[in-house]
Amino acid sequence: MGFTKFTGETNIFRKVFELNGKQEEILLGVYVYDLLICSSSEEARLWFLSWLEARFSVNLKSTGVISFDSKVWSY
């Protein structure tokens, strides 16, 4: 899938890729059967979830989505 492992963190992975002409990023935290997905956009998150659903049983009803306005984090 093209994720790279963070140095020193055995359960955190990162993928930078292009989607619809825009650079996207996904950070993935893995613990047993649970995932924490952080994405640069909603489109990137949905792309990853569709890839995941094609290969594994995914319970999207248990997925909690939290989004932050990017203006909050700008300096």
C-alpha cells in the first residue's frame, strides 16, 4: 500500500500520495484490530476506507469522525 513506518514508533505509519491532482497525507495508528486514521482531507480518508473495505470487513458504523478546521492550526 506504500505506507512507511515512523522511526522509533512501531505502530504508526505515513503515506504521502497524489489524489485528484492534490498532494494528500494519511497517518495511520495501528493497535491490534483498531486503526486511528488521520488524513489531510475527507477525500483522502474516504479513499483509504474504500481500499480497506475492499480487502477487510470494516464496521463503518463504529467509526467516529472528528475534523478540525485548518485555520485553527495555522500559525
